[in-house]
Amino acid sequence: MTTATSRKPKVEANAPVKEAPRRVAAVSGGRREENAIELCEGLIDIVAALFNVPSKELRRTGRTGLDIARVRQIAMYVGHVVMRLSMYDIGKGFARDRTTVMYACHTIEDLRDVEEFDGVVAMVERVVLAAFRDRLGL
């Protein structure tokens, strides 16, 4: 006696084999990730120059002082808002987790209520937009 669940579909010998979609996504995703890391490298250099801090400090993987952390958070925020990079890609570019990027974006967004701070972030946004306009296709 055969039940509906025990039947196996027939496979033809010459039937084309479908390629796994994950493989294609991994290849194109790898290039996207490389591009995002390159953009983050440039972003880090620009923001470090604007705030007169060593770019090495912004790239440091461990904890840093609040002043360096705040500059890094501004860079992450601008990378997400202006450059339209995903939080995952920014995390890779800054050697951080995407949740750290999310926290940075929320923190900077909240701090923008202060007019002076908002002016500083707006200036960084304008500089980064000017520097990456051609690269981002804007």
C-alpha cells in the first residue's frame, strides 16, 4: 500500500540541475561588502580629518574614550543616512556589530535636538556628500 507522502518524484536523467541561489548571492554580496568597506575607509579618513582625531583611533576595535566614540558614532550615522549603507555593512567597515551601528544612529539622532550639535552633524553630512557624490551616484 502506497501513501501520498511516501511517493518520490521522478527525476529525469537529462534534467537540468538548478544552481543554488545562495551561491550567487554570496559572490555578489562579497563584492558589495568590499565596496562598503572601501567607502567606510574613506569615510573614516574624512571624519578623522574634520574632527582632528587619528583615524587609527576610529578604527580601533576595543573601547575608546567618549570623544573618540562620539566621532565614530557620527561617522556611522552619516554612513547610514548620507551614503545609504546598511547597518550590517557599516558594522563590517568599522569592525563593529550592526547593533552597535544601530545604537550609534539612534544616539546621534537623539543628540541632533541640540542645535549646535545638529550643525556639526549637518556639516559632516555636506562634506561627505560632496566627497562621495560621484561614487554613490547622487
